[in-house]
Amino acid sequence: GYALWYAILPRLASSTAAVAQLSVPVLAALGGIALLDEALTLRFVIAALVVLGGIGLAVATARRLR
């Protein structure tokens, strides 16, 4: 994951990179669900959608402002 992140980081605007890092907790939780047999709950799904929706909104707004 780190190798991929640092490979694409130079191609991202700093604001996009900062906002994209907010997805790390969602990705870590998905890893726990996939690899550690954690429960996929409605609470997690809603929280992940809120976080990812906020990230999408921030990135879309930043692109429109350029």
C-alpha cells in the first residue's frame, strides 16, 4: 500500500492527497472485514459511505475550483 501511495503521490495536488488520506480508516476496516473475519455492520456501511462521500465531495469541489 505504501509503495503504491508514494508512486502516485507526486501526481496528486496537495489538497487532493490530503483529503485522500482520510480514506485510510475505511480501508483498514475493510481489511479487517476481509482478512480477520470482522463483522460487516450497517453502522460501518453508513459511516464508510459518509466518509467516502465527503472525500468525493471535497475532491470534486477542488477540481471545479481549478
